[in-house]
Amino acid sequence: MIRVGVVGVGNMGRHHARVYSELAEEGKVEFIGVADANFKRAKEIAGQYRVRAFQDYRELMGEVDAVSIAVPTSLHRQVALDFIENDVNILIEKPIAESIKSAEEIIRAAKKRNVILMVGHIERFNPAVLKLREILRDRILGEIVTLTAKRVGPFPPQIKDVGVIVDLAVHDIDVMSFLLREQVKEVYAKAGSAKNPLELEDYAVIVLTFESATGVVETNWLTPHKVRKLSVVGTEGIAELDYINQELTLYNHEWVRKAKIQKREPLKNEIEHFVECIEKGVEPIVSGNDGLHALKVAIMALESAKEGKIIKS
């Protein structure tokens, strides 16, 4: 049975711990422990799930076969490389790293050591997104013309090292690439900092040019309530997707249809897939290169907003 752990049990990592605990109860993994520089928090989460607590994540090495890494983005590179060098498979929360150079280092190291590297672009495991991908594959909407995403909400005070583009917009950048099965060719963005205490951008509108369609992402940390929606327009109809409620509605000139979706927690789908990839030795749905592409596009958007011009890939 695969031995697993979690490094960083803050906002997202605590949910990884919960899911691993559920999988352990189902007999699918052996949940060893959690590590966090805030040892009080590590002990609290470890106590909740009856596993071991570590202050130094390196103490998990030799104890686990796989870890979820949910530390701040600026720490991804070092933590990931340390585990990879010890032949531990890693699921690293998005974005893969704080820079393209760091992301490439992680990808090279994982390939060299032949360990599974998966990036936590969780929306790929949202049942509504997977259903929409089937619909686009079957050309039910005809030729896709535009994809428009709105991902907004209140400012998360725990995010101190990246702005809203790298933290939030990467989700929709990745989803659009996933749905279209294409990479972004050009980026044009407008962004700014209205209220962020660190003066990182807290709002942005990003236009993504693909080979076959155009994507628009609106994102901010200024809206008092969370919105996660995607609209896809095709020549034969449109689709409206609600990420949070896992709902998908299709429209054309004659009918309105609600897609039948088996609702399930995307994070559990994601972690189960990670475990399955380790067991079977196969490439994850979200590879290191997928994570790198989303990060590159986010950085292109930052560059475009700064320079006021289109950035080509």
C-alpha cells in the first residue's frame, strides 16, 4: 500500500490531509503524517486524523512513497526537489512554481529520477468540466468561437507571494487549454492593484488566443462573494458552466438542456488519480508540462499588463 503524507497544512493542505484520511479508511493508502513549519498547526491536523506530525518536512523522507506539496508557491521548488531526490512521487499544488526556471528544474529532476510529478490543477477533475470536454469533443456546440471565464472573490490574506493572475487565473488558463486540447499562442492583459497591501495585482482581464478560438478570463480579489463560471460559445449552441455547483447547461435556438452530472469532490478525484498513476506507473492527466504551460501563460499576462502589448508564446 502506498504511504502518503502532506507538506503544508494551511488553507489547501488541510483538505489534502482530509482526503488522504478518507482514502486510508477505505484501505487505498497508508496515511503517515503531515509536516508544517507551524508545528502547532501540524499537530492539530495530525491529531484530527490520527497520524504523525512533523515540523521539518525532510523528516517525512524515507517514511512515504508520495506527498502532496501545499506550501507557499515561493517554496515549491526546494520542497519538490528535496522529495524528488529521495525518489518520492509528488502532487504539487498549482501553480507548479514561482518562475519558469524553477518549474523546468522540477520537471527535469522528476524525469531524471523517474518519479510521478502531478500538478494540482483541480478544475480538470471537476465533473462538470469533464462533461463539457466530452461535449466539445463530440462537437455538440459546433465550432468553438469564444470561452469566457469569471473567477472572482474576496482577498485571501494567506496569499503573500503571488497576485491574482498566478493564483486564480491559472485555473481558467489551464481549463481552456484542456477543453480545446490546444496551447495558448498569444496573450493580452490589463491588470492592476486596487487594494492589495503588497501591491501585487488584485484584478485582471486576460485575452487568450488559441489556434481555434479566443478565451477571456476576468479575475479579481475585490468581489465580496465567490464566483466561478465559464461560458463557451459555439456555432451550434452555447454552454454555461458553474464550477462551484458542478452544473452545466446547454442552449441552442430550439432547446435548453441540463447536462446529467454525477457530482463528486474534485480534490478527491484528483488525489485518487494521483495514487492510481503511482500504482500503474502512468503519466498524470495534469503533467509537469501542463503546469508549466499554465504558469508561462500567467507570466505572459503579467508581462502584457506591464508593457501594454500582446505577448506571443
